[in-house]
Amino acid sequence: MPAIQLNPAQRKEKRADAHHLDPVVMIGSDGLTPNVVKEVDAALKAHGLIKVRVFSDDRDGREAAFAQLCDQLGAAPIQHIGKLLVLWRPIPDPVVTEDENRKPGPRTVKIVKFSKSGNNRPQVKKVQVLGNQRVAQGGEIKRAKKRIGSIKKSNVQEQ
């Protein structure tokens, strides 16, 4: 998977965004292991823009690890400064499997009724409210009605 190519203006913007970030992955003395690559991939999926700290004094080794990470994960190399590597990859859109006919699920609602005299304790009742129901002002549970739109607007749209 080839690395993403960015123009200098885009890279400059990403560097500015990464300035306040802390490293989320640390590469130790073992170097770039499959587990480290897996963690970097997970961090890129979660955050998009990450910093990686390499605990190695070998500059050529750091550059090689930087290039290898970018190639393997399809990320854009943003910056290599000292022992810090900055990588960016767009966050994938979450897969949403929604059924259009699905209604909101049941929820538990606490209804509090105060006494009329004010001297007694309030009555607290927990009620299960379904997706097509609502709690009215007096604590009653009513079935939600479909919203009635304007007759004028519906006539205008038909024409």
C-alpha cells in the first residue's frame, strides 16, 4: 500500500495540528516489530494524526522505520524531527448498519409527583417508556403522534 502524498501546504497544516500532540506509540530497542505496526495502525484508525517516539540513536534506522510505517500502513509522512515521527492517515468512516424502519428502543424514566400540600414526600415512580411513547406534563405516558405539517406547504410542494 503506497504512502499518501501531500503537498507542502497540507503537510504544514498537519504539522501545526500535531504540535500539541503527545506520542501515542513508542518504538523500543526491538525496533519495528509486527506488534508495533499493529498498534500504529490502531492509533491511526482512532486518531488519524499521531506522533510516534523512537528510542534509538540511529538516525538512518529511524528514517527507515518511518518510511516502512508509511508504506505498510498507507500513511502520509508528515514530519521526522529528532526521535519523533508524525504520521497522518484519514480516519475511515464508521460502518453504520441502520434499518430505516427501526424506532428508538425502550428507556427507563423516573417520574416524580410532588404532594399538593407540600408536607409529604414526593412519589417517585420508574416507568419503562417505549420508542413511540412520551411522558406528558402530568406524568402520563402518551403515544407519540406523527407531526402534522403545514397544509399550505404540502400544497406548494405538489405543484
